[in-house]
Amino acid sequence: MTEFILNLIAWGGYFGIFLLMALENVVPPVPSEVIMGLGGMAVARGDMALVPLVLWGTAGTTAGNYFWYFIGRNIGYERFRPFIARHGRWLTMEWRNVENLHRFFTKHGGWVVFVFRFMPTFRTIISLPAGMTRMPLWKFLLWTFAGSLIWNTVLAGAGFYLGSRFQVLEQYVGPVAIATTVLIAIAYLYRVVTWKPRAER
């Protein structure tokens, strides 16, 4: 994967960064940590400049997240009522929970989108409820761009600082991402096992 990313960056330059960051949010297995970290290394070698790198990367992140926002906006949350009724057990929620989440997101969605840009996995998933609750497009794009700008700057800066020692970046970022995912999985399994519909309480 790293060799593929290096080749695409070398071939496409800033547009390659944009494309990879867009794909990272549509197809999560493409890691933003590696993309922007390698971009930062390219800056250290003099092949790129930091500001255009971060701006192109952030534009790609925003474009990829808009893909999921668009899907959520066209689906709408009301269409999920039959799905929730059938699979609420595995989602550990009832329709009233969906309505509560809808009200919360409608009121506080802006800062939620911003904060989730710093979280593995959730930084992409959060775009769906943003679209489903019909958050104004300008607000979604603004908060997405702002949060992504900070995150991408940190990653590119780390790559620049570490230079050719990119393994050091992966050594710390990788385990943190894995540990966070494992904790989320454990919390989910616990909730599934202990959850009961309101009628059974």
C-alpha cells in the first residue's frame, strides 16, 4: 500500500494527494495517516510545499466526505424506520432513539462534525447523519474543512519532522488507531448483550 501511495504521489503530485484523500473517505482502507505523512516527507525532500499539500489534502478529504453527506441527504432518516424496527437489536436503538439523535444533531451538528474529524472511522461515518438531518451544506463543508485542515496539518507536519523515518509515525499512529477500534468494538458488544427494548424493561 505504501509503495502504491508513493508512486501515485510521484505521478500525480498535489492532485494525487487530493485523489487519495478523497478515496480515503470513500474507501476507508486507504489511510490518511500514511498519505499525509508521506506527503510531509515529500516536503522534507523538497518535492512539495507544505501549504499546497495541506490544502489539496483537505480539499480531497472534504470531497470524500461530501460523497457520504450526499447519500445521507438523499436517503433521509425517515426511511430508516422499517430498518430500525427489524434490526434495532443489533443497532441497540429504537425509533425514539433515532428521533432523539436527529434533534441533537440538528441542534449541535456543527461542532460534532468538527470534533469527529479527529477520530478514526467516525470521521467518515459522521457525514451520513449530517446529510440525513439535512445540515446546511455550507455548514457541513465549513466544519469538515476546518477539522480536516487541522488534522491534515498535524499529519503532514509529523511526516516532515520524521523525514525518512516514517516507520516512527506508523509505530505510534497505528497502535492508537487499532486500540481505539478495539475499545469501540468491545463497547458495542457489551451494549448489544445488555441492551433491552423499552417495552421489556
